[in-house]
Amino acid sequence: MRVEGSSCRALAERLTVAAGYTNIDAQVQYQSGVGNRVAIGPTPGLFRANLQYRPRLVDGLILETKIENTSNRYARYRDLTLPAITTVDIGGRYNSHIFGNPATYRLQVYNVTSEYSVNAGSSGMLSPLDARHFELSLAVDL
């Protein structure tokens, strides 16, 4: 069974929020009738909220925040459960022009609080969540 819900709203003239929640009860069913087993890898509950703010003082600047909560999930059939985790990403982008061409400068800081966790793939392989890191980019339309 899967339940999803999302909403996107302008909370103020310059503040927009997009949020969503997904809940999935993933199970493996065998044709032999052995029974149901919990699926390894899928995240049963996921909440994500993205906020964008456009300050009046700097035209073209957009400040962004993403908050994501991942529920606890199974890494192996009922004997290894990964705990729930909440991560926060922040950043901003600035739209301008370079030599008459549209350009976007962007700075993102991921996992600001440097939360530690691992993710489980459907094969049972565990991979670590990236620690705090940042990305700086420039995109120009030529």
C-alpha cells in the first residue's frame, strides 16, 4: 500500500513552500504462498519540504532550504533496522547576465548538520550518506 500527499503554496509574496510525504508498505510476495516479507531497501516514510525566498534587496537572488526526514527502514529482514534521519540542505542562486547571456551562480551546502547514516540498497548493500559538503556552480546560456 502506498500513500502520498503534497502541497505547494506561496506563504507570502516572496516565500514559497513545496512539501510532500510518501508512505509505502513494501512487501515481497512469493508465488509458493510462503508468506509476505518486508522489502529491503525502500524507505517506508519520507517527508520533504523545500522553501524558496526571494529577498527584495537583491533582485535575482533566491535563497533555498530543503528539509528531509527519512523513516527507519530495514537493511536486512527484520534483523537490522536503520534509524530515522533528518537532513537539512541550504543554498542560494543568483540569476544575472554574463556578456549579455543569462547566467546562474549557485551555492549549495548539503547535509548542513553532517548527520551520519547509511542507506540500504535492494541487494542489502549499505552505502554511507554523504557528510556535509558544498557545491558551487555557474551555468551560462550561450
